[in-house]
Amino acid sequence: MITNTLALSFFMLIYTSLASTLPPSISADKPFVQVEEGPSGLNKALFTITAKELNGGNVEVIPTGFTNDIVKIIGTNNTATITMKVFLKKALDRETKSSFTLNFSAVSNDQSLPSSRLTVSLFVLDINDEPPKFSQIAYRIELLENHNYSNDIGANVSATDPDNGLGGLVTYTLQAVGQASGLYNDTFSINPSNGHIELRQLLNYETLTFYQYKIIATDGGNPSLSSTAELLITVKDVSDTPPVFLDMPHISYALENQPMGTLLYRVLAVDGDISIQNNITYSLIAGDCMPYLMINRTTGEVYTSAILDRDDHFSLPHTGWCNVTIKASEVTSNPSNLTESTTYMILVVMDVNDNPPTFTRSDVNAFIQEDVTDTLISIPGGLMVEDHDQGENGIIDLTVYERDGVTRFSGLTASPSVADSTGHVHLKLVNGFKFDNRVQTLINLTLKAEDRGVPSLTSYCHVIVHVNETNISYPKFTYSSYRFSVVENLASGTVIGDTRAIDSDAGRFGEISYSLKGNSDIFSITSQNGQIFVACNTTRCLDRERQSVYHFTVEARDGGGKVSSAPVNITLFDLNDNAPIFMHSKYEFGITENSKSMSGSDNISVHAVDYDEPLNPNSIVSYAILPRPDDLDKHFAISNATGAIRVVSTLHFDQLSSALGGKLELAVIAYDHGSPSLTSTASITAYFQTQTHLAAPCNFVNSTPSSQVHPDFQISAFSGQSFVLCQGQEGYIQCGPGKAIRILSAVYGRLSDVICPSHHVGSLTCHAPSSTDHAKWSCNGYRRCSLFADSSVFGEPCSGVNKYLEVSFHCVDQSSVDNIFG
């Protein structure tokens, strides 16, 4: 027990001794910290330091070295355990230094104890705080004006940015500056990634001698920063611009008739290259002035080389002006199209009054009627006046004088009284003046033409006026209208009738000529005597059925041009020139032996029309049946007026010869009552049908059994057949190869007695009216057809039983199928 106590005491002594010599502990809550450069990190806690004095004393944390320049610590020092926060003391610049090692010491107030050290790494994060920097504040380069398009003109533009990442990525833009910047916005451009200056449009020293731009370098930071530099591009002149003419447009004015060698004009051109001035020579190269002009090669002075006559329209096609092309050439050792240019000079030749007015004839005859006024006098062949001078020199005043050329003649004036260079001349009666043929038949006058030049020039024309008698009366027809009636189909040249007009004037004014207005292609008239005749060249041009009445006008014109007219009416009488026309060329029907019924009706009708005049014997149609050698036509009769055909005596199959094949051909004639009568015929075919009975009678006991009934033999090409089915029975009819069924009639109903086989068509007491139509639509055109005698098919025409179906038909050629329906 004593031993253990001693051991424990010894251990405690050793521990206490060791604890009294331990240094302070120091630690940070972060092994490293990051902070943005610039002032954004100021006054923000970077990390926390914790320190302890293990020996019961106090501890103090001290930044060491340059750390104290960078950070400051805030907390309570000189206690046994302290917690200090570390703050950034000054803004950092990553571009100057990107990382720091911060050193701190924990010091005990017991100076005998060693201190403890703490190291924390500080990394400076980049922010976009540096703008790009150009290698030069201004760039200047000189280019020849004929410099080709280029992606790099060699301006060596560059800018750098020390920022990291996108903040250090530089892009370039180019902005035109200066007063004339609008002229060259797109002449140059810049590559945004490498700053190469690119030429996009051709240069022209004569247009612009220099270009000013601002280069903008922008980094990729957010927000971005930028800087600028100036760019000056000067253009050096080369000889690439042709001469330039001054004082345009070039227009020279000269009086006509100038002598050769007269100086007219001077052109002046200078070298188009502003800084390169070559001497200029001149030449004339084209234009309609070439025959009249020459040019001094050195001075550009233009002289006349021929007499200028403004009135010479052949030499001066533009009537008083011409043009010439002048070429200016630079005096150079390397001539080209860039050292030459051309311009136009217009020469206007001004008129001199050197041409008098001239009449196309010096003597003319004019004609006028007596007793008229305010009208033009006729001058056969016309009269013109002209003056080749221009302007006022070519304006002509026209005046009418007595024969002496001095005294004005007041009753006549020239029309127009003023002509500009040229014009037709007429004479007009004015002021109510009239000539009298009984007083004067001829009057001699003088027509004066005087231009307005200074001095004026004149010429004269002798005019003889002939005064003629006046055309007073109009032609007058003997009748106010003319009516003629003729038969149709007249030959060409046939005279229709006469018209006549009278004019009381004498001489040529009393002479009359005739003409027609309207239908002139069918009728004509003799111009001398007014006789109307047929003038068409086609046969039957006068066809009453086409046109029955013609209306037109006859005109009578006298020798003075006065016209009168009268209406003409020509009516055509009918001739019997149209035969009756049947509506159908062929008719068909069926008849049953011993029966007067025709295809189930009492009669059939034929019809024909005649297009001659209605209600006239020529158009009234009558009918008749033409006789046959075998007299079978006598079994039929036809209505003379209506064309209705009926059976007048029944036929038996025995009466038909085998050659007729079960059908009877009749011919019907239609004739009109004209003189002579015209006719036409139509063919009628009657198909003969025999009555055939079933082999066994129908047996009904108030019931409707269903059984099949077949013909006793296959029907082929025979004349006709009746097929009977009792109520409720089903059967079929059939034709041979190449044949088709044609239904003539069908009846469904009940007999007057109760024995089904004892039947004929006329004995039914009641029947379905639609039986024939139903059978036609079911069987017509087919080779085989099934039949069913039942009221569900045909309706219920009768009550009770003992009804039957009888179908009359015949077989026809399959080729005639289109004609067997209906």
C-alpha cells in the first residue's frame, strides 16, 4: 500500500513538470484561403485562428514577416485560450502576385516557453480589372491606290491583356471616324481575333486620300474592359484616272454662213490624277459635226472647217444642231484606256434669214359654188408654202390681194393665215361674202407670203377663182317606199323591179346614180336606171324557208353629192320545194294472231313534217300504206290526216309465207298537196306472234304453289311467242345464239273464269298496268330471262287467286340491241 502511494506521487510529479514546459498550441479552421483581387475582399473574414496556453498562462497570436502587411487579426489576446479572426488589410493584385504564404506565431506570456508557428496559404483569384493594352497608341500605314483586296495590309495591330481566362481574351473592332466617315465605313475591316486590317473596297486617290479609324480592343471579361488606338491609312496616288473635262456641258452657238476657220469653242481637260499632272492633247473622233469642225490638238480650240448652212437638212439631220465626240489623251509613255477620256460637244447653228418663203406652185386654180359663204375654196392638187429658215425667220404671214398685189381682198382670207416653216394653204370665204356666177365666173387674185425676218422676204402666187353654179335640189323618189313580191329560188340576174328618182337641177347636178344599202350580197341595182335584180352567185340563194322577207334601202345621189333614200321590201312566195320528212325512217310493232292489238295498243302512229310555208297546201301532209303483191297490207289502215295505223282484220299465222320469217314489212308514204306533190316513205315492220298454251293446265286450290315451268322447246329465230305462267309459278324464256329478247307486251291479272289455261289477252277482268314496262326492263336485250308470276313483282291488281302472267316476245339479232329498249 505504501509502495503504490509512492508510485502515484512520483508520476504526478513528472507530469506536472512536463506540462509546465509545453509551448502554446495554434491552429486555423482552413488550410488555405482564396480571395478575389481588388477591394472586394477587404473587411471580410478570411479564416479563424485558435490558440491555447497549456501551462496556465496567457497566449498571444502575432502575424510575422510580411504577413502583417497583408492581413490583420481581430480578437482578445493574452488569455489562456483565444480565437482570432483574420481580415484582409489591403487590396491585392493578381497580376502582381498570385499567392502568399501567411505566417502566424502563438507566444506565451512565459517567455521561457518556446512559441508555436502556423502557416496558411492565400491564393489571389483573378478579376477582370485590366483593359487590353495596344502595342502602340496610334498606327499609320500608306497604301497605293491600286492596292488589291487584302486580308492583311500589314498595319501590325496588336493588344494584350494580363488578366486570366476570358478576361485576357482580346477581340478587335474597327470604327470609321472623321467628317467623311460615311463615305468609307466598309472600305476597311479588322479581323476580330488577330487584329489584321483587311481591305474590302478598292481605293481611289481622287476620291479619298486618307482614311481615319478607331481600333477598339475589348476583353472577354464580365463586365468587359476595352481600350482604343488610332489608325490612319494614307493613299498614294498612281496614274490610273483618265483626264477630266471642265466646264461641262459643252455647247457652242454659231450663226450660219460663218467663214471657214472661225473659232467656235474651246474645251479644257486636266489629268484626273490629282498629284500626277500629265499634258493633254485633243482630237475629234466621231459625230455628225465632223465634216464642219476641226480642233487644235494642244489648246482644244474648235474651228469651222466648212460653211455652216443651218437650212441644209441633209448635212445637219437634227435641224439646226449637231454633235461631235472630243477625245482628251494624256501625254505619257504608257498610254491606255486609263489615260484617255471623251466628251460631247453640241454645236447649235443659229439661223440667218437667207431663204424667202416659196409656194409649191406659182399659179393655181380654185373652185367655189355661188351663193355660199364661210366655207373653204377647193384648190385641186392643193397648195403648200414653206420657208427653210428657222425661228421667226421661218414664220410666214399669208394675205389675199387683188390681182395688183396691193389692195386687200376683204371677202377671202388665207387659212391658216400664219404658217410655221411649212403648211397647207387654203382660201376661205369670210365676212358673209358670196360669189355670184351670173356676175363673175372667174376672179384673178394674188396670194402673198411674207416671213418675219429682218429684213423680211416675200413671194407671190397667182390664184384664179372659178365660180360654179350651186346644187340646189335633192333627188326625189317617185314613191316613198317600194314593195316587191317574187317567188323563191329565182336565178341570178332576174329583175325584181324598178325604182326611180328625179332631180330638178340642170347639168351634172341633175344626173342621178343609184346604190343599195344592206343585203348587197343578194341583190344589186343598176346605177344608171335604178333597176333591182338578183345578184347572188349560189343556187337557191333566195330560199323562203331560210328568209321570207328582205329589207334594205335604195339611195339616189346627184352630181353634186346630195343623197336621198327610200326603203325597199321584197317578199318571197313559197314554192313546193320541200318533201315531207318522217320523224323516224323505220317503225316496228308486234301483233298477235287473231288480235287487233298492236304491241298492246289499239294503234301506232307515224309522223312527217314539211318545211314549206305553214297553212299552205305545200306543207299539208297526208299518209297512205303502199300496196303489197300478197295483199297483206289490206289487213291494215292508216289515217290520212294523222298517220295512225290500226289492224282492220286479224291475221293468222297460216297467212304468212315461210319466206317472211314471221315478220311483215309495210311501206307508208307521206305526200304534200303542192303542185307537183312531193313524197317520202318510211319502213314499218310488224312482228307476228302466235298463241302457245302450256302443256298442262294450272291447278290452284286457293293457294300459290311455286313450281318451275319450262318451254316445250328452246326458242330460236321464230316469228313470235306467248309464254304463260300461273300465279306463283317461275319459268324462263330464252333465245338462240346471237339473238336477244324483245318484249312486245305483258299482262298480269285474273281471267273471267277460273280455269287458268283457258285464256287470251282480252279476257282479263283486271290487270296490272305496269306489267309490260316491268317485263321490258327485266328482259329486253338479254338472251335468257327468268319470270315469276306473283303480286310481289307486279302489285295486286285483283283480289283472290287464279291470276296468271302472259308475256309476248320475239327474238331479234343481238346487233340490234340498241333499238329494242323502250
